[in-house]
Amino acid sequence: MSTLAEIEQAAEKLPLQEKTELLRFMLRIVPVDQSQLPEARVFSKEEVQGWLEEDEASMRRFRENL
């Protein structure tokens, strides 16, 4: 395996656990320029609570239609 295309094809065939390990390895060895990263998003408790309620309602509807 010597080309990026070959590595990508091999990575796609990995089980999820090994893909996760590969990603963690790459994050350790590839330098990251922190100035190029977007700022962290901040959500209010109300926003998060709204999403949770929406998700729970969606799950209830899903279960009712089984």
C-alpha cells in the first residue's frame, strides 16, 4: 500500500472499532493549526432541552407506528 487511494480503500474495509483507532492515531500524528479551527459552539440549556424533548417525542411516534 503506497498511495492515498489504496490506503483509503483499505480504511473503508476496516470494522468500526479499527476505523476509530485509525482516526485517533491520525489525530495524534497530524499537526493541527488551532487558529484554523472554528470556535466551539455554545448551546443554552433551553436549546438542549428542546432537542431532547423533540427527540423523545419522535421516538414515541416511532414506537406507536411499529
